Amino acid sequence: MNWLIVGHGALASLWAHHLHANDKSVSLITRNANTASSEEDFVLETNSEQQHQRIAAIPWGQLDTSRLDGAQLLIMVKAWQLDAVLQQLADVLAQGNAKPNAIILSHNGLGAADALVQRHPEWPLYDLVTTQGAWRKSPRHTVHAGQGESVIGPRQTAADNACAAPPAWFTPLANALPPLNWEPDILVQRWQKLAINCAINPLASLAGSSNQVLQDSQYNAEIQAICAEVAAVAEVVLGQGRLIASELEARVYTVITATANNTCSMLQDLKQGNPTEIDYLNGYIVQLGAAYGIPTPVNQRLYSAIKALQV
Ligand code: KPL
């Protein structure tokens, strides 16, 4: 089974490491268009223990269609990068008859590359939602700082009936980095993760601290309000009773505890001077709220505060 991992962030490296350590054929697809394929030394640090692995790195320019045929692509890029990456993939796929087994997308937020995805109903698309917490000490050194959990399922819209059984590649992926569960109704899980990120990412980023800071009771009211606003918007988009504000809140606190030592991805982005995913998180809620006449003042305030920090 051939796994191709697209992404340069901590989570892409984390999954590449775990698949490789489980004897899977894994290659990282790199940004550089014209350099040669090579094997590179990557370090994964878990509980202060370092594990070194040599993982194949293939530049996009060298990615011929034969490598894509029957492969599982795990695309772990930022929400704002997804459109360009999927366009690049569409261009490579258009050069031949290659059919990937699976194109698995994993990023924070909702709404990324929706228009492009709709133009490719033939793609075998899946969404992976994870609360694993990881950060990069350097481009090839990743720290696994928070033991989260993951779910994966077929991409679908609110109108679809989700009933698909897990494909053959699911078990090897689940064994590589557990816990990973199969979830036919992945859309509702994406919304739950959206609420988690709408709360943790901007609040921890504005505090300039690891997720632990949100265990302080001074954040309770804001976390409650964020979850209530997300649930109100979700009620219109997903239907009544699919997201319950109090359950979202409980999940936020579970993830805060599990990832207390992690620096959230938004704060990592801000520290590195990169764009954040705020448009696909609180920005997405504000946009839908405006479209459906649902007030979202707390998400709006956090959205504006993070936008003001972005270079
Ligand atoms: O998804 C995350 C992120 O940082 O983006 C969490 C789960 C909140 C971990 O920090």
C-alpha cells in the first residue's frame, strides 16, 4: 500500500512517521518543483524520546501519474493552501489515467476549496479530523505534544446519507496512529472540531500561551458563548439537534486537557509570520451567521482580533 503525504506541517510529519514506523511505503510530497527525489532524515519527539527515520521526499515536479495510481494521498496542508494543492493534483491527474485509491483531506475549519472539490465528483474524497497536537521544532523535527484522537469518513454534504463501510486502507492507517475511528457521518465531526478550534485557537493565541491557559475559569464565559454561536449556525446548516452547545463545550474542555502542553496551530502560525486559518474558523461562522441572520458577536470579536495580528 502506497501512502503519499502532502504537507510540511507538524501533523503531516507526525502521520508520515507513524505510517513509516508501521512498515508502510510512505513518501512526503515536497514543495520544491525541480529538485530530485531523495531520502531525508526526520525526527519525531514523543515524551522527550527522539525517533529518527529516513523518509522518501518527492517534489511535486517528479510526481508522475504512475505513483498516484492506487495510492492513498493524505493531504495535510493549511485550509488556505488547499485550493492550490488540489489544483496541482488535478493538473497531474489530468496528464494520465491514474486513479488514487483515496484522497484524504485534513485541515482545520470548513469551506476550504469547496468550489474546486465540487468540480471533481470523481475524486475518492475522505475527511480526517484529528485532535492530535504536534508542533515543529525545526522543519525536520516534530514534537508530538498532545495525544488526541482521530476520525475519518467519506466526504459528504448535509443532504447525503452516510452509510459507507471502511475501505481496505482504513485498518493500516488506524493501526499506525491510534485511536482512529471510522465515522460515516464525518460532516458532524468536522463541525464539532470547528467549534473546538473556534474556541481554543484564537483564545490561546491571544493569550500567547499553550492550550493549558484555557483551563483558567476566566475563559469559561467566552468558551460557552463561542459554542452557543457555533451550535446556532450549525442548526440552520446541518439541521436541528445535530450539534448541542453544551456537548461542544464539554469537548472543548476535553481537548484543552489532552493538548494542554501544545502550542495551538494558530499561535504557531502567528509566531512564524504565516497566515492563520481564521477565515475558515471563526470567520466561517461569522460569514454564515451574517448570511442566515444569526448573531455571532464573540466569534466576530475574535476574528477581528486575530486578523489584526496577522501580517
Ligand atoms: O487542532 C488543534 C490546533 O492546534 O489547531 C488543537 C486540537 C486545538 C490542538 O492544539
